[in-house]
Amino acid sequence: MSKYGNHKEGKRKADDIANIAVISHETNLRLSDTPPNDYLAAIDDQDPALLDQHCITRDRKLWDIQHYPEFLEERRVLLAKAAQNLVDCLLEGQLP
């Protein structure tokens, strides 16, 4: 059983589009055994803009694995806003 419930359910939740980030293989391996609230807090302390660039909420409560569904909901909202901003910029002939 995974931290998300049964294996199939955990795999589906881990592969949710709102849980995908573009990171290197090495970074993924380094972070894979670290709780999200730990590594996201370290990123937030070092370079808060990086979280914004990846559409990750600054609400630290949502970084806890117990709040994973709420984290995904909030990230979907942030991703949608970023996508809309990109489309708006392109329609106006601007670079984002």
C-alpha cells in the first residue's frame, strides 16, 4: 500500500497532471524520498519565484501529504491562470 492508498490509486494520483513538474532526473531522484512540505519549504526559502514559475501554491499547509487533493485543486487553478495569461499575451502579440 502506498502513501496514497492502494498501488493503483496511488499511481493515478501521483500521475495527476497537476502533480507534474519539469525537473531533471537527478533532481527527481534526490527529492523522491523527501516529503513535499520539506523540499517545497526549502525552495520557498531560497527562491520563492521558483514556486510561482511552477504554479505551486505558497500555502504551506497544502504542501503536507494529508492535503494532497487540495494541493492538486489549487495547482490546477494556478496552471489554468498561467495558461490563460499565456494565451492572452499571444493574442495581443506579446511574449509572456
